[in-house]
Amino acid sequence: MPHDIGYVENDGTLAHYKMLATIRDFAADNGWSVLRYETAPANRELILKGAGYTEEEEIFVGFRTYQNEGADYYNLLAAAFTGYVPGNTFDTQPGVRLSGIPAHNNRIDYWLTLNPQRIALAMKVGTPVYESAYVGKCLPYGRPSQFPYPIVCAGMLAGAAATRFSDTSHSMPWKGNRTNMALRTNAAWVNPYCYPWNNDVLAGTSQLRDTGGIYHPLPVELNDNSGNLWGALDGIVYISGFNNAVENTFSLDGFEHVIIQDVGRTSFQDYFALRLDN
């Protein structure tokens, strides 16, 4: 599956509305079914279904807009569901999980990538800062009969928080055990820890760095910081920020990757790499 790099801007239509339309068009052109696309309400809605790598799965994800002109925020809301009911509102779909992503009414630069089981997004907005999201399945460490629906909803905020991109407290979900990232286990939604961010040696007091200019990305593995290891994110990897910079690119396993930072943070542990599917 491909990726899309570009920008949207306000030409009479607010940029976050155009970002939603971009996700819709890109997903529809690349194998995802559009179950709902509503542009009449102020909060525009998109619900999608993926077929997975087996082409027989039902993976339900979505995005919608929410905004407040007085508070000057224009955001997206990422969603994952366990099913789809046409008569239900976006926020009351079966098993719904929601996470906001600060966006903008003006220009948004974006990196958008998908495959049959997940959609991942990074955006550069405002001052600038970098926002990211992931909806769809992870790569489970278990058979389909053991872990049939390992879906993830990851954004930057807990639900549809009234938070502008300039807020300094919001953070990327990959650092783990946060309300802005959830994994659906067989029992319930949980807020997983994420390796290597929960390893104090690799991403704490000590820091990974390059070796002779060569970096060593690590898988982002979802766990409970104890005995349970559920799986890894698909196309999101940890990379050190030592002598590195946002929007750098590198090749790994035949795929181009782009480096994204955590909002405006620039410490060694504030970066990840997004695989640009091809």
C-alpha cells in the first residue's frame, strides 16, 4: 500500500476539514471501504472499514473534526470501533475509543500512510509542532484464535479534549501508559506501556545514539510493564534523537521512513520514525 506526503491549506474551506477529506480520498483509493462520510455538520465524520491482510477481516476506524472558533482550536478526532451501526452517532459506535489530534484551520503539512489493517498519520501545524495518530490493528504476538481483534486507537489527547496545538502538556502516544493510546485486548480497552520508552536504560537515564552515523531503530512493543507482551505497532519504530532531526528520512527493510518529533520536544527520547508504505 502507498503513502501520501503533502499539505492542505485554507482556501475558503478550513484546513482540518480538508485534512479529513484527504484521509477519506486516500483510504478509499487504497482498499478501505467508506461506511460514512458526513460533511454537512460542523463536526464532519468519516468511518472506514479495512479488510486486513486476509481480505476477510472487518477493521473499523474513523476520524471526525471538532473545533471552537473562540478558543482557536481546529482538531481531528481519531477513533477505533469494534463494529459499525449505521443508526448510531460517531461517538456511540460499538466499542468506541476516541483520541484527539490538534490540527489547524490554516496550513497542515502531513505524512499519511496505510496498509490493509491500519492507518497512520503525522501532521506539522502551527508554530510548527508535530502531531501523530494511529488507528487499526497492531502486530499481535498471538494467533488470530488467541487475539482476534488487536486494534489500537492512538492520538495526542484523551478524547475530544478542548486543546490547541500550542498547548505544551500534550504528548505523542508512543511513550505509553497514557489515556491518549488504547489497545483493545480480549477483555477490554487498556492503556499499554510502550517499549522501549518504558525501559529506563534505553530511553531514560541512558540514551541510545547512532554508531558511526548509523541509527538502530527499535520496534514499539505494547506491554503492561510486567509479564504481558501483546504485540508491536505496525510501521512505528523508536529512533534516537541524538544528532538527529525531525523530517529526516532513512531506509529500513526496503521502506522509506520519516522521523517525527513529539510536538515541539527535542530530547533524545522525543522522536519516532513512521514507515512510508509503498
